[in-house]
Amino acid sequence: MPHQTLDRAPAPARPHRSGLVLAIILTCQLMLVLDATVMNVALPRIQADLGFSPTGLSWVMTAYSLVFGGLLLLGGRAGDLFGRRRMFVAGTTLFTLASLAGGLAGSAALLIAARVLQGVGAAMAGPSTLALVTTTFTEAKARVRALALFSAMSSGGFAIGLIVGGLLTEWISWRAALFINVPFGLAIALLAPRFVAEPERRRAHLDLPGAVTGTLGVGALVFAFTHAASDGWGNPVTLGSLAAGLALLAGFVAVEARTALPLVPLRLFADRNRSAAYVNFFLGPMAMMSMFFFLTQFMQDIRHFAALATGFAFLPMAALIFTMSRLVPRLLPRYGPKPLALTGSVLMVTGVGWLTMLTTGSTYFPALLGPLLLMGLGGGLAFAPLNVIVMATVPSEDAGAAGGVLQTMQQVGSTLGLAVLVTVFGSVTRSAGTTGAQRTVDGMTAAFSTAAVFAACTVLVALTFRRVTASGRP
């Protein structure tokens, strides 16, 4: 086993600075998550300005999520070994510079390249955000509160991205959706070294075989599902990528089981509740991303909402997610995580199921507002306990790896889920006997039906959570 030493453990954050530390970390997390959806409502204008083809336009979104999801595991363990604050600052800096380059891009290729670099920066900084929360806030009540707020940023950031994207696209330009990251990113990069303590880290060799097989495996799997959405499952590239991804991930598990210092310690999955939480952090975003993607199109293409109105249509959902993030820290000690996660999952199923009844004449109230409220309430209840289940009891030396796995599940789940749902949408619209708007809505409702199946699976997984006694609750 390689020799390893520990840096001196940092002193706990002083109370009057803990709020500032949390603000720095949460702002970074919001910025990273927000970029997964902020460009959605701007896509038509990006296509007009830069000359994207209809199929190539999807890569504005996919380039970011593909690289972000593929490199998260590597970013998580790199933070454990080389310093979480160091990776946090370096990743934020790269993300900020890439945002500036994307806003200045004069061609489709340059914008895609900038989005790839954004994904690399996000994968470097993302796992360290969650790890820094758990190592900075060591007192139980403060940690649960911080993790609940972190969950709100992670879940609500998708909806906030649509609101911000609508505002900036309507009032300024689609480029402003990228430029807005620059001042916040610079502030984070300058303030973090001064106020955020560097947790203890291990000096050891990085698990390079695990890094290669895990990163390429996740990347190949995400690419396969994304490619299937446009070229179908019979395409040789799709099948080859899928086979390669599964083989690489099988090799990754074999490597991790044998190495002394694994990229992802398999002991993280020994706890039944933590394993179930990881599964639900994969399934939940698979269901929720359908709502953001397809409802955005429904509002603009079918109901002819402006970009600004489309963004604000998601405001009630975002508000509910943040409201629940304030309530969950009070509910967790009283009821434990299982009832909250189970209730939230049932509400999500109900919300997505409601969307399967959309028609070309459906109005915002109640056909859209009702599901948005249910998904906001359900997401807030379901996801905040999952963060606590995963991170509250993880050993400090594995915090970065645990955070990397959690965010990989969320990012890859949302990307794979969207690819599957777009494939369902395409199959229905190509075979439907109807035309125009009705055919589009038929494809959307079929996608929502598939999303409801994903959401129903989160209920089944939540039923497997082991009940926590009152003395063991967060």
C-alpha cells in the first residue's frame, strides 16, 4: 500500500464566517447545475445566430452534460487526494473562463468546445462542493441544514436555469446566459482561498486504471444513449458505444475491488440506505428532466409562450423546492428520512402522471401549474433526505468520492433519462397518424408516461430504506 500522510486538519469555521462559507459553496453549486438548463430557452436564437443544424443543436446541451457526468468520479477522488479546496478553485476558474469563451463564440464549433471545457471545470469543482459542506459543518444540526440547502440548489437549479435563461435571452442576448457566470465565478475563486478551510487530504497515488475505466465507461454510456436519441438503437455507433460502456464499467468495478486506494471505495455501498439513496438520485432526475425539456417546448411551440414567460412559468416549482429545503431539517429529526423520501416520490409520480393528460388546448392553470407544484413539493421532500443519507455519516477521507458518486448519479441519470425520453418522443412522432401540433403532444405524453415509470421506481426504492431509530436520526 502506498505510503500516505495526512495534512493537518483545519480548524472548524468560525460561526460568523460559516454563513459566508456556505454562500460561496452554494453559489458554485447553483452555477454548475444551472448551466445544465440555462441554455434551453435560448436554443432557437443560438441556432439562428451560429447556424446549427437541427440535430447538431442538441450538442449545446449534451456537450456539457456528457463531459460533466463522465469526469465527476475522477474529480471526486482527485479532490480527496490533491485538496478539495484546490480542486474547487481550479474547477471554478476553468468553468468561468470557458463561460467567457462561450459567450464570445462566433461559430458553432467554438461554442461546443467552450461547453466541453465548462463540463471539465464543473467535474473538477462539483464533487468538492458537497465534500466541503460535510467537512466544514461538523455539528449535526448545522450539517443537515447545509445539506438541505445544497439539495435545494441541486434540484431547484434546473428550474432556476430556465427562469434565468428566459430573462437574459428576452432582455439581452443568449450570450448573457454564459457571461453571467463570469462575475460569480471570479468572486468564488477569489473568496474561497481566504474563507474556505482546506480539509485534511491524503498524499497517495491516484487510481489511474479506475480513473480511465470509470471515466470512459460513464462517458461511453452517456454518449450511447444520447446518440440513440437521434440515430436510433440499431445504429452501429450506438450499439458499439453501449457495449463499450458496459464492458468498461464492469472492468471498473473489478479494478475498484482489488486496488488499495480506489477511485470509488466500494465500502460506500455497504450501507443499504446509502446504496438506495444513490439509486434514487439516479432515477429521480431521469423523471424530472423530461418536465424541463418537454414542457419548455410545449409552452413555446404549442402554447406560444415567450422565452421570458416560459422561464417564469417554472417559478412556483423552484419556490416550493426552496421552501421544502427550509422545512426538511426540522422534519428529519422527527420522522427520519424514509417517510419523507417516500412521500416525495409519490408526489413526483402524481405530478408526472398528470402531464400524460396534456392536449394541444391545455392551459397553464391547472394543466401545467398543478404538476409543477407537485413536482416541486415532491422533489424538495425526496432529494434533501437523500443528500443527508449519503453524506451525513460518510468518513471524512471518502467525502469527495461519495460526493462524486452522488453527483454522477444525478448528472448521468438526467442525461440518460432525457436521451431515453427523446427516443420515445421521436418514435411516437414518426409513427403517429396525426399531424402538426397534435403529433408533437402525442410524443410528449408518451415521454411523460415513460418518465412516470422512472418516478414509480423511486417509490419502490424508497420502500427499501431501513427505518432509523429516533436516536440515530440526523
